Amino acid sequence: MTDSNRTSDDLRIEPKEEHAPTRNAHVEHETRAAQTDEAWARDALLDLAREGLLERRRTRRWQMFFRLIGLGILIWVIALFTLKVDHVESGALGNLKQPTAAIIDVRGVIAPGQDASAANLIPVLEKAFKAPQIKGIVLRMNTPGGSPVQAGQIYDAIMRLRKAYPAKPIYAVTEDICASGGYYIAAAADKIYADKASLVGSIGVRMDGFGFVDAMQKLGIESRLLTAGANKAMLDPFTPENPAQVQYMQKLLDTVHQQFIDAVKQGRGNRLASDPDLFSGLIYTGDQAVKNGLVDGLGSVRSVVRDQFRLQHEVDLTPHKSPLDRLLSQTTTEFGHALMGLWADQIGPKLLP
């Protein structure tokens, strides 16, 4: 092969060798462009996501800001209302210019945090006894009873105040019901009145409980209670009864019952009929209660103020909780119940029908 032939062959082959890199470069360029487009789209989506997240955070901040402002306004309004209520109640006694009877409601269940609690009623009783224009006090009873501790503290406070202010009478007037712990409190009054259809009495103590051990066994459920102390889980509803523990708790109830009986006898004295059923937990109508000495007579709040105290004016000194106090009390009680569980509601003596 001559040099001229090789040259012509080389010239014929060389264009093919030059076109291949050009096509590859074009493909690579398109690939890079596609990758660039994908990267740009990905970055754009990420930027949009970041902006959306930032916008959402800004929105949450503003929502939180307005919520805090709203909460602050609500607390401010409640505080103003609370101050107004306290001012009215504290000023009620100072504004009296004529001899007046004080009316104090004992209503609902007697228990801590409730309207009929020692913390609520004792300060008002003290103010009523100390106020010179208050010439008589009426306890308007409408309660089924409740805590023996709360009832006992109120009873003791009334007896103490009666001794300190012997010239100022305090009467208890039953409306619908004055039972158990309610009667415990009423027994401290100088006299007790009721409507003929009122329910009075129920001098006894109860402790509620339940058990379903057999049902648990049938369902294949077992209790896995751990305690430190042989009697720590006394009366646990998920374990069988222990006769020794039941006997112990019965003695406890009997002790509280005797305290109740002693308080009633001290308050009522020889007005009580010699009937052992009086302390058996029976409840009586107002008519029956007059006959057995639990009640002194039939009457209403108005008739007692008019006919017994011979007064024409009365003022309601019943302590009214502010909305804020009521909310905090309810929240605290519910939180305590949630921590203690259902068993906490069952255990403990109660003065209830």
C-alpha cells in the first residue's frame, strides 16, 4: 500500500473518529442539562417546603400570641369579678343599720373543696357571731351529709362560738333534707326546725366498697398488686376480703359512729327520746322528728326569723365561691381523683344516708 493510499484512507476514516466524540459530548450535555433540571426542581421543592414550614411557624407564633392575650383578658375579667364579689360579701355586714338575721346555707355534700366545707363555713360563722347588728343566725340546711371530719369541725366551731356569744341564738332550719353529716352540724344549733315533709336523721356511718374477684377469675384476669406493709391494700376490690381487716374497719366505723352519737346527745340533751333506733341510721320525716326529739318544731326560715328572732330584716351570708376559685377547686379535686384512682372514692367513712 502506497503512502498516497494510506493518506486517502486516513482521510476517509478520520471524519468518523471525529464525529463519535461530538455525539457523546451532545449526549453528556443533555444528561448534564437533565440533571441540572432535576437538581433545580429538587432545590425549588426544598425551598418551597422550607418556606411553608417557616410560614406555619409564623402562624403558630401569632396564634399562640393571640391565645395568650385572650387568656390574660379572661384572667383579668375573672379577677375583677372575684374582687367585686369579695368586696360585696365583706361589705354586707358593715352596711347593716338595723337588727338583722344572718342566713347561711349548708347545702350539698359536706366535703373539702365543696360549698359546705369547714374552710368555707367557719369564717362566715365567726363573722356573723361577731357582727353587732346580727341578732340571730339561721343555718338553712339542705344536705345529705358527707365527711365526718368536715361536719365535726363545723360542729365544734358552732359550739365554741355559742359559748363565746351566749346571747346570740343560732337555729338550724331544714328544707328538703338534713341527714347524717348535715344533722351532725345541725345538732350544734340552739334549736332545729323542719318542714313536716323534710327528711331528718340518718345518724350512722357508712363505707362504700365493692368486689368482683369471682368475675375476674372467670374472665381470666388476675390482680398483680404489689405492696409494702401487710395492710396497705386493705379492702382492695380486686383481691379477696381479709376477715381481720374487715373487723378492723368495722371497729373504725363504730368509733366514728360513737363520736357522732356523742355530738348529737351533747347538742340535743334531754330533748331526745329514749329510742335506740334514733342512732341506727333511720331517717324520719319532719313530723316524726318532732316526736322523737330530733327537731324542736315545724317551721321555715322566714317563720323562724319572724316568730323566733322577731326580726324583720335578713341578710344572706352564704359564702359564694368566685368562678376562679370554683375552677381551681374542681381542677385540683379531679386531678387528685385521677392520681388516687377509683379506690380513693370508695375508702373512708362517710356520713351519708
